[in-house]
Amino acid sequence: MGYRLPERLEVNLHEIQFMKKVRLHGNPMIAFNITYNANVLLPSGIALGRGVSTGFGWQAPARVDLRQDKAWEEREEASAAENG
């Protein structure tokens, strides 16, 4: 595959949005939706964890509100200044 993980994997948990008790192969578990970032780029649709074969662990890109993105705001201001 030619893909290498960084020497040190870093993950930051930002928010737990939803938690629910579920059973996986008869065992009690907790399913949850979280928002996180990491120093590795995972493709959209990749699944991680123990329950992948039963529909758990799917990754999706976060929905970002660009109005709250500082870098976006700075680019918009610079563009407005350039265009008068």
C-alpha cells in the first residue's frame, strides 16, 4: 500500500455528540458519535474498531461551519481588501 503512520499518533477528542448502549455479538457495548482530529488523514468511509462488520466504526469528514473557521475568515478579509 505504501502508507506509513506517523511515528507518534496524536488524537484530540473535541466532542461526544451521542452515546447509546448496544449489544454486539451478545456483549454489551457503548456506541457513540464523536468529533476528533488526528495527525493522520483517514479516507472518508473507512471503518475502525471491533464492530466494523456490523456497521460500527465508520469515519466521515466533519461538517465544518466555515463562518467559524478563523483561516477562512482571514482569507475572506484579504480577498475583500484586494478587490476594493
